[in-house]
Amino acid sequence: MKRNDYSNYNRGQEISGVTFQQHQNQVIETLNSVMLSLGLDANEKTALWGLQNSGSGSSYNISAGAIFTQGEIFLVDAFSGTSSTNVPVLNPITLEVGDPVRFADGSIEAVHKDHKYEISMGAEDSGDVNYADLKQLKDVLAVMLDVDAKLNTFKSEIVDGASEGFDTLAELEAALAAKADQSSITQLQSDITAANTYTDTKVGELTAGANDLDTLAKVEEAAEGFQTGGASWQNTGAIMDYANPIVTRVLNHNDILHFHNADIPAARLTASIEKPRIVKLFCDFHYSKQGPDNDSFTIILVYREVGDSVWQSLRGKGLFGDGNIKHCAMRAHLELVTPPANNLQFGLKLVHAGGNLSATISAETEIEFDTIY
């Protein structure tokens, strides 16, 4: 260990730069020896204390602490930051402490310096070390002290030291399980038998009273059909050629294209406030606008009850055209809390602000309705 001999200081011992360097080396070498004795690697960056992140996700709130590297200990200030692309990285910094010092030749130099590490947000591996890659002193100590092996040894000693009746912890667990209250087990078995008997009786009564629905499976199938409506309507038109769609049905301003094959029978649409009926709709077609390019118009998905003169709007979609055939798909849903008096009809309506635009719609226009609770 380095030391300075001050036994003859009363004779006017000269203090030189070597003396001060010797003092500094004493501290550095002592701390380095202590750190190495704990199993730390001087080429790694190891957190000695602090540097705990209490943030989450891309937000970081890292406490102050200290790291050991290259034989020295460096303090690190606390840091907070947020980034969705960068990560916290550490870099060495040097700070001047106090006033500079005047030398004999009249020059002034900064000699009081504080060497630290600073945390900042940066690209991964852009700093001296990533925060996530810091070693932890507790992990190094656990490896050096061989904690896992000692715990396994201790566990084996506990098991091997048990009495002859319980040679292993597994046998102890089996013995405790055997002590369960046998009367409770017997009662539970009796309850299960009674429940099965009751269920079998009720199932027999249900199937026997179901007339032609002579199996529980058919009862369940019928109930499911009633609850869901069990129906889907579809109007497809001609076979669709997606590569060369044909648009033939002309729609002018305020015209309505009625999907005759897609009417939903009123009898299928039982509904109430407690159990509303939801009708989900999907409409798919190609169109070609007639008139000036880029002139916009609106296609509206509409419905009405048979006998009503007014169509109700469900959902509209703004479209435009440039002389080419384009594709459009629309979705909507209709909620019924009272059953309709008549069948429901659905269609498409064209609306143009100027009232003088028309469009042709594909013959393969498709609309599908699925009803569920």
C-alpha cells in the first residue's frame, strides 16, 4: 500500500506534486482493491447503490447512485426522461469544482475536478454503456458467494435430517393429505350423486314433454334458433367479376335502388326494450359516376317497413369519381326495441348537392343481413 513518510516533517519537509499524486493514488488503489475483492470486474460498469428506475414503459425515473469501472468509483445524478425511440445511456463527464488555481508563472488553471457519469436519452449503444446493461452489485455478490448452491445444500440437509417416518418432503405432503376429514368426503360424494339423479329426472321430463322434439339436442337447437333469429338474407345478383366489374343500374339524384330479394320478414324480428334486436348490414358494390371528374356525391344505406312511403337513412358515405369504375363497401346496424308491423326493406339512395348527378351501380351489388341479440 502506498504511503508518504511524514516522520521528519518538522525539518521543513517539502510538499511536491508527487506527494499530492501519492495521496490520490492511495485512495484509488484502496477502493479498487476493495471492489475487486467483492468480485467486480474493472472492465464492466457495476451499480454499487441507487440507480433504480421507478418509471414504466418509455418513461424513466432513475434515482441517483454510483458505479464502479476502470478501478474508480463515479457518482451518477438522478435522471427523468421519456422517449418512444431512445433509451437511457451513461457517459463520463468532468465538472470543474470551485475557483481555478494560480501558478508561480502567473497562469491560472482549473485543477479541482469532479469526474462523474451522466444519464441522458440516446440511441441504444450510443453511450459508454446502456442503463439496461449495468451490472448490479447484488447479482455479482450472489455469484461470488455461490448463493444458489448453498441454498440447495441447505434444502438437502433439511430433507435428509427429517425423522425416519418422513424421509422426504413429498412423503410429508402425502401424509398430511391423508389426514383430510373422511366424513366430509363421504358427504360430498353423496351430494354429487343426488345432484346427478335430480338432473337426469328433469332432463327426462323436458324431453318427454317436447312432443316431436324428442331429444335435448333438438330442444337446444330450437331455443338457439329463436334467440338468434337464425336467419341471414342475401341478394347477390350476377356472378361478380372483380377484374372487370360491370356497372349497369343507373341511380339519379334521390333515386333509391331497392334490394327486393333482401326483405326481412317481420315475424323474424321479435324485439323488446329488455331484449332488443340488432340487425347487422353489409353492402358491397362497384360504381361509376356520371358527370365532371372529382364531383362528389353521397350514397346512403336506407330502410323502411313495407307500406311506408318514406325511407329512413342508416348510414351515408361520401364518394367521388374520375370516370373509372370504383369499389365501395358499407357497414351499418339497426337496433329494434319493438317488433315491426310489416317486413323490412333495404336499399341504396344517391344524393348530390347540385341535384344533377347520376351514377351506375354494379349488377352484382350484394347486401347481407344477420340478426342477433
